[in-house]
Amino acid sequence: MPGARPGLALVVAFGSVLLAGCSEVTDVSADVAEHAAVEHVEGSELSRLVLSAAARQRLDISTDRVRSVDGLTVIPYAAVLYTADGATWTYVVDGPTGFLRHHIAIERISGTQAGLSAGPPPGAHVVTVGAAELLGTELDVGH
């Protein structure tokens, strides 16, 4: 059966690729956890996350500025996080390596923008890529 060996080789090669991909995901999670500090914010239930430059790069953190449009505070919808209890949050950049979770109240969503009735002030920067990973790190999900 000459055709059986190439098929078997293909299955083994494909399985190896899948396993290699799985180990890489684990390495990323461990790498970020090793390079992140969670500091309690006094007088609050929140924590400030401090990432090393390597962790910030590994998570590919991207941010955008909070704007005021017609008197309404606006952030990219990509910056909105929902917790299990239905609360809405965003991460605000807090210094060169810090991030602070900020409660928001959404008034309306229009396309890729969320209009807020409560949230960070215009001019602040919010995390648009990597926020879910920050939340997981803050809440110690998966460790």
C-alpha cells in the first residue's frame, strides 16, 4: 500500500503543527503574567496594572484618544469591555506602563463608536487592542 504512508505522514505533520501552536499560546500567557504587576488602588476595589515593555509589546497594546463630540464623550467601541455581571468598563492609560480599569456608562453605540454618559475625560487614552488580556491579568483569569 504505497498510498498509506504519505497520508500517515500528512496526519503526523498536521498534528505537529497543531501542537506547536498550542504550546505557543501557553508561552504567551506565561510570558505576560511574568511581566505584569497588579497594584491595588487605595480606597477602591480596582487595581492598576503595570506591564513591562516586553509584555506590552507581546500583547500588541493599541490605544486611542477619548473625544468629545457634540457634548458627548466618545470612545471606540473596541475599547468597551463587559464583565460577567454586565458592567461596562474600559482601560485607561495611566502613565508610560500603567493601565487602570475605568467604569463607563454607555448612552448609545453608533457603528464603531460608543457614546458615554459617564467615563474617562476627553483627551485620555483608552486601550482598543489588548484590553481583554489586561482584564484577564487583573482578575487572574487562567492562572
